[in-house]
Amino acid sequence: MKQSFSGKAASFNGAAETYDKMRPGYVPALYQEIFTYLPLSAESRVLEVGTGTGQATRPILETGCTLIAVEPGDKLAQTAGEKFHAYPNFSVENTTFEALSLPEGSFDLIFAATSFHWIPPEVGYPKVLRLLKPGGAFARFANRPRPEPGPLNDTIQALYDFYMPLSKAPKPFGESEAQEIADIGKEYGFTDIRVHLYHRIRTFSPEEYVQLLGTYSDHLALPADIRTAFFRRIAEAIRDFGGRLNICDTLDLELSRKPLFS
């Protein structure tokens, strides 16, 4: 099924190849926590919301479960389909989650990796609840990157102030912020809420970091000439400070469950 979409979310679709190359996956400990919370097997049915090109998909697929991925971007969906073509238990629906039509109570697990923020909570959470089997789980997780504090970050932030004055530097993300996200599920009837945080550092060359920035929707929205100049100056700043930029990632996982009885 095909569904058009627009706005910032659609910008990823035009950069599918770079998106697949540069966007990071997720740490093994995060998946182990999901599997502890809800063990998966070949009998399990799983739905992924906003698969992109499949950064979060493979560890779930490798449990042997039947996995349906939902992705509105046709190029992103095509890339994911090609990446996992060898898995007979994988299929992708080229549509939005809002437009997706599947029987209620169909899934043991629904998960969304750095994607559920695109869906209004008053739409997304009730639909997840309807599609889950009683006792089924919802795993919402995301990567929250921040440049390592220091002179290089200060220099890059000054460039943002000039080229993207309306943008805001990413704030620290911790347990209270993750708990605030998890508590949204309570409002819609989810139970057994759990929150977990993970951390890592990624290191980029100037060229790699500019490629990564080219997958962000707000950066892609810049006029091409401004974006080119902005990215060039960021690369120059990284070279001036030793040729490497560290990104500090915080990964948050919010787990919740559909009640057995309602």
C-alpha cells in the first residue's frame, strides 16, 4: 500500500542512501532489555512503526518473528525491502502508520525507533493499543545525539547561530525526560511502564559529519546554497580542531504493555 506524506518527515525520503549509510543503529543491551520484557520467537508477530531504511530492524528479525514494517517514504521502504530481502519473515508496507489498516489485536510487539514523535500521541497510542494483543508490548526508543562539549562545539554552535538562527542546541537528555515520555502511555491505558538509558560515543571525520547532517530534516530544508556554505564551514571547523568530532549519544527505551483485561 502506498501513501504520500509531506513536510519535514518527507525530506528523509530524498536522502535514503545517505540515511542508510550514516544513521546509527542501536546498542545490543537495548534489544536484550526488550527480549527480557517480552521474549520473541517464530510464533511472534511484530510491527515496526517508521522503519526508515531498517536501522533498528535486524535484531528483531533475527528472533524469527514475523515482522511487518511500516514506512511512508517509498525510497526508504524500497531500501529496507532490499536490505532484508533474504528474510521470508519480513515485509514492508509503504504507508503511514495513521493510514495503516490491520486487524485489531494482531501483534505481540509494536516498536518505534526514533520515529514515534512524528505521530500525534492522541492518534498513535490508541492505535498501538488497539493493534496489540492483550499483554502485548510497546517499545518506543530513540537516539539523542549531542556534540561533545568543548571549544569545537562552541565554534559549531556559533555557525548554527549564523546559518540556522531559529534552531536550538540539543539539551541534555536524562531519566526524567525519558520518564516523561513513558508517562504518556499511562494516559492511554498502558501498564507495566519501564524506562532504560544507554550511552555511547561516536567519532566523525569532517566528511562523515557533514554526510550525517545531510540526513536531518531541518538541515535538508535549508536552501541549497546556504546549506553548502554551512556544511563547508562546519567541516573546516572540525579540521581546525584536529579533524575529529565526538558525538555523545543517549539512547532511551520506554517499555509498556497492553493490559490483559480491559
